[in-house]
Amino acid sequence: MLPLYTEKARPKAPGHGFTSKFRMWAIFSCIIGTFLLLQFMSFELLGFGVTSDRYNTEFGGDSAEIHVQVADGADHDGKDFARLVEAPVDRDDSPNTEDHIDAPLMARGANPSQAAAFRIAQNTSSFSCFDGSKIIPWSAVNDDYCDCPEDGSDEPGTAACQRGHFFCPHEVVPEASVLPSYNVNDNFCDCCDGADEWAIGSVQCPNTCSERQQAYQEMQKTFSIGRSLRAEYASQGKHARESLEGALQAPWGQDDAFFPLHNKCFLERFGEYDYNLCFFKSVDQLSVKSKTERNALGTTWTWNATMRAGVFSEGKQCHAGPKRSTAVVFECGTEDKLVAVAEKQKCVYEARFLTPAACWT
């Protein structure tokens, strides 16, 4: 019978204990180093630190080169978030791209309030419709196909979803920063920098952000002054109504702020006619060429339901048409002024009138 093989114990070489300890220390160091490297990579992928790279990605079916600059991890308000919305690297010198800012990869057209949801979707490679109806791959976001029809959340940068919305990243007028999705690539410039017309071959939009900002600031200034004047107008109306001893039918509008216009007439020339508007009695049209030609465009005033506009009706009968009428649209201004009258359809006119009384809060 063959004996079982038994390996004899080898004598320990000099220094054997030191070598084993060194090996264990080296293995432990490699494990720790690998762990730290993985942590560092995760740290950057989550959006901290500063780095840059170039990626090719698809938005709305159009392959676009994106310059990515990872965010600093800080919270950003709406204004700063403009730097965090993706922007195509300039492919030419067209006005659509000349003022875009390099920024982290992000769904085109996404609203700043939705930033967290889109970042999670990027990191997990899956996107959940905001209404919770469906989960789709990240690659299906902005692919020009509506996967989330109820809220359009998966297509913020295309016109695929009827209920979607596009956010203009550099818009200076808050009321104009969010557009219905059907305005995207419709060959009409809505965003001040043309961000909504991003498709190749789309209309070339001039950058009007500076002009819009200036106009918006002027409008804000007008409203500030106008609101103060409106308070004075309303105060005059209140005292006047009190003196009427219960005559509550005086047509002075909301808060009686239109009282200072009562019985005042405003004469302005537009084209071949002079228009004489007398609150709240009548509006007349006088021919410049023929001093005898005079048409009553309305003799009875009626406020609309909001008490912010009204109509002069019961004007002169039109030939083969209705009696003439004139709708008056009030706009905020720092003075009382008739600024436009136009015939919108046969014998139906519209007048635009500036007044502090229309500077509603």
C-alpha cells in the first residue's frame, strides 16, 4: 500500500516574518487606494468638484457636441441656473448660438425647478414622468417622441408633447421665460436669444436680450410710477363718489380710479382721420380731407366684466353693416393719452389708451 503524500514542514528562512507583514501591508494599501479612487470618481459624477470634457449626445434626434463643465455642487437660483442648462457649442456664427454658455449636460428646455429630477435621471440612466405614469430610459428624453403625454415632462426641448413646456435659459422677462412646446422650432423667435429655434435649418434669431431687458426695466419703472398715480386717482374718485350722495352708477371703473378721465376728451390723428374720445360719453371719427365728414363710433359706454376695458356702442349705422362700435383697451402709463385707433373689422374699432388708472397691482 502506497503511503499518503505528506509535505514536510519547511524550515523558516531568515526574515520570513517581516516579508509576510510587508505583503499584508501592501495588499491593504491597494484596497484602500482603490476605495478612495472609486469615492473620488463618484464624487465628481454627482456634480462636485470642477472638471471639463467633451461629450457627444443626442437632443431631439440631432447629434450635437456639448461642452460640459461640472457644477460646483452649490444651490443656484433661477438666474444662476442659466449657466447650468446645456448649450450647443457654436457650430457656426449664427445668432442662435453666439451667446450660449457652456454648461453641464442637461435636458434642453428644462425648467430650473426641475433640475434635481433631471440630474437624478442622468445619473441613474432612467427618467420618471413627473406624473408618475411611466419610467423610461434617459436616452428617450428629448428624442422627439412623447412618452409622457399627460405632462410632456420627457420632451422639454422639442414640440413632441402637446402639454409640454420649454424654458428659455437666458430670458430677461420672467413672464416670457416658459413657452408652450408647440413654440419650439416653429420658425418664430420667442426666447430673446433664439434658444427655442435650435434645430439646424430653423430661422436665425437675432439676440435681443439686451433690448428686452431695457424695455422690461422701463416697463417696471412705468408701473412703479403709475401705481402711485393710480392711488391718487382712486382717492379722487372716492371723494367724488361720497359727494354724490348715493349716486352709485357713476362709470369710474375699479376703485373709482378712472374718475379723473370723466368728461375729458382726447383728440389724436391716426392716418387720414382725427379721433375724438370723450370719457365716458362718445368717440367720433373726423376726416382730415373733408371737414364735414363725421362718424360717431360709439355713444354708449359699457364696462366689461373685469372692469378693465369697455366698449362704446350704438355708433352711426354702417352701410350694409352693423352700427359702429369702439372697444377701448386700457394700458398702464404715466399720463393719460390716446395712442392708437384702428378698424379691426368692418365698422368695429379698437382704441388703445394709456393711463395711470390702468396700472393695476
